[in-house]
Amino acid sequence: MSDNDAKPKYKRWYDHDPLLAEVLETLRGFQEELHQQSQIFLDKIVAEVGEEAIDKFYTKVQTDLGENFGRRWYDEDPVVSKAVELLRVVPPDVQRKAAESFLKGLKAQGISLPKKS
């Protein structure tokens, strides 16, 4: 087995789960609504681990990415960027639950998401 065989074949970190990929791609078009849902998600995480821990984590992400930080669509909004970065590092089952929660939150705001074809 070569080294290439052992590497994931996903282009983006969220491509491993079709629902997660669909949610992130859909949310890309709902910047204002995504900000609101991201804030709710962040508030829940801050209540669990504290704001200082979140800020340290996010600073580390920015440092690690260096000049690449800001190139991703979700880096345009610091609240959304923090939420997506946290989502990126949690286990897949938590990612899926968060994705479902984001969708429910958008629907609760009366936002109709495009139907899958």
C-alpha cells in the first residue's frame, strides 16, 4: 500500500459527510442567517468551555493558517469562522448534530433551503 492509499480522498474537511457538506455549501449563500446560527452555536460552546479557551483556539488557527487565513468563504465573518473551525475539530457525530441544528435554526427563521435534486 502506498502513502497515497492511506490518505483521505476528500478535498475539504467536511466532505466526509454528505449532510455536512451540503449544509456548509448551502449556508454559504445565507451569510446573515449563518452569522446568527453561528453565534448560538458559539454561545453554547462558550458556556461549556469558556470564552478564553475559544479565543486561544481561534488565535492558534489563525497562526497555523498564516497567510492562508481569510481565503475561505467563512473567514469573512469572525463569528462564522470561529463556529466552522470548532465544527471542523469535533468528532463526526457532533458535526452531524451541529449540521442538523443549523438547518433547524434556519428553518425556524423561515428560510427555505433548496431541495436536493
